[in-house]
Amino acid sequence: MIVGFRVDASSKMGIGHLMRCLALAQLLDEVGIETCFFMKDETRAIALSRHDWMSKIHVVPAFSDQLEELDWLAQQHGFNEMKALVLDGYQFTSAYRQALKSALNPSTRFVLLDDTNNSGPLFADVVINSADNADLLNYKQTAPQAKLCLGTAYRVLRREFSILPQPAFSMRNSLSIMMGGSDVNNLSIQILKALDEVGFDGPIRVLTGAAYPNNEELEALIKASSLTIQHLPNCQQVAEVFCSSRLAISAAGSTQFELLACSTPTILLTVADNQIPATRAAVEQGWCQSLDAQGGIAVDTLVKQIDTLWYDEKQLEAMSVKAKHIAELGSINEQALMSAVVGE
């Protein structure tokens, strides 16, 4: 049995879609289901830079028309024998999804990982959206025949988050900054400069992903800074870092669910419209705060938030306790997720 994935990542689009597909592939691997990925060459380089990568990769050539890709996919060995094909990415249009559904073997399940339901008819057999508010997004209109897998029971995290260290909160000592796998707006450097200007006195860990393009600029800033900064490029011990963090500053998105699993108090920065509903729900849960960074980051406001929280251990610990409670309530239903993907 083989489950395929069509997903991409890059310095422009980030790596979040790839990471959640990897998490699902790891879950399938645990029960002996083989997986393969169809991805662009830049995505392949990012995938193979990870020590936890475990799937076969087919490199998708660059096509001038997105629909031309489908002819190539249909010719790939094993394409017609897949049990399911998982699609994840905002770049895939409704026309692409319709044509892909037609190209698949009728016995192959077309599984769509989605966040916002704002791109027209979905044409999927299964729709997975693990956000808290997913049941409010009218999927019955865009995917009337699909099996809908909505809510936190379908939220799968990468294997490293399955067994987490549980340090006492008093042992957490770092401010962690994680602006996504590519940090498209280069927010990490802006935040560090602002913290340097106010003389922040805590240890800082900056996590950057495999698609981050500004390592040289970041290293130069760190060298010249009076701050205590540890840079973790292409960081692959994320769970360990988050579990030792007193406070995290993170781009909203899939990383916020990893922070929730690690009971880490967080300030989430929203950089896209699709991140707002899940971020709003997280703030209402009480384990994080947020700041809108879509039009550029208000660094003075962010620094004030950091300063207020960093020295309020009572509030930080209360936020951590709330996160732990919410994470326990929202544990994944692995059997339901597996049944949705492979139908068994």
C-alpha cells in the first residue's frame, strides 16, 4: 500500500505545508504504510536536509502551465496504484484539483489538507482541517461529497513531539524566536535589533529553517550584538527547544500547534489572513498572545509585550498550565485519521 503526497516548500512560500505532510507520512510509516512525495527540486533539497526524512521523492519538473504537471504525474511509476494522494498547498487551484481528481485511479482517495476553504470547489474525497474553527468554514458547500475530518482530533504533529520532556516551569530559561522555515519577511532580524536596543537581558535562541535565506546577515548581527543569542539554523530539535522556553515569539501557523503541545507561552505574529482564525482561537484559550504583523511588525509594541511577560513568571506559568490542559483535551484520534486517509 502506498500513499502519495503532492506538496512544495520554498524560501517564498515557507515550509509549513511540507512539515505537516511529513508528520502525516511519519504516522503512516509507523503502521507500515509506504509513502512517496511528488515535489519541486527546491522542496527536495529542503526535505533531504532533515534527519527525520523517510519517504521516496519524485522531483516534479518546472512546467509553464500548472495543468501540464498532471500529464507528467500520471506517467510516474505507481501513480495508478496509490491508495491515496494527499494534496497540500495554496498554489493548487480549483481547476488543478478537478483535473487531478479526474487523473487519479477511481479507487485512489484524493485527500486535501486545507486551512481556509476560500479557493472554490475542492473536488476531494477527504478534507482535513485540524483548526479549532474548521467546522464553521462551510465545507459542505465546496466539498459536498467528501468525508470531512475537521477539528483538533485530526491534528498530527511530527514524530519528535510524541514524547516530550516535562521540565518544571522554573527550569525554562530562554526566549525562543521562530519565524517559520523561511521567515519570508525577515522578522527574526527585526526582532533581535529591537531587543538589542532595549538591552534585553535573557538568553535568546533563534530557530531558522532550511529555507531561510538570510543566515549571513543574521550571523553578522549576532556577532555585533551585546545580547546572549544562540542561532540554531535548520533546527531539528524543535521540541527540545520549545520545552525549555520560558517564552516564545513565533509566526502563527502550524508551529503554534507544536508550541501548544510543548506547553510554551507564546506571542504569535500573524503574517497572513489565513492564520487569523486559528490565532484568535488560541488567544481565547489563554495560553498565548498575538500581534498583527501583516503590514509590517510593530517592534516597539512587541518589545513591550515581551518585557511585560518575561518578568511575570506567575502569568507565564499560568499560560503554560492552560496550554498543557488544552493539548491534553485535543489529543489526536489516530484511528479516525488513518481510516480517513486509507479507508481501512
